[in-house]
Amino acid sequence: MINGAAHLKALEVAKEAGCLLSYDPNLRLPLWPSADEARKQILSIWEKADLIKVSDNELEFLTGS
């Protein structure tokens, strides 16, 4: 699997097994190729989580407000 597909498959399997999924993006922009890519990838997981833990700065980064 490429481009993060392995972790998305793991989320799918866990969800099908009835697990409650939590997500903390722990944003570290220097580790990403770009801010846009970070936002895109974080939000792709965001939609699958049952609980999300974000800081004020992360929320502003992800939503633009």
C-alpha cells in the first residue's frame, strides 16, 4: 500500500470490528512536504475518527478560522 493506504486500511478494519477511533494530528508542519499536503492528509483521517483532539492552533490551521 502506498501514500498512507496502510493506516487507512487499519482504520477501516478497526471500525468494522466496532472500535472507537480517536485521532490527535499532533501537527508538525516541518515534517510535511507542504502545509496543503498536511491539511489534506489530516482531514482525510479526521472524517473517519469518532473523537478528535486538536489544539486551538491546529483547529485554526485545519479550518482557516
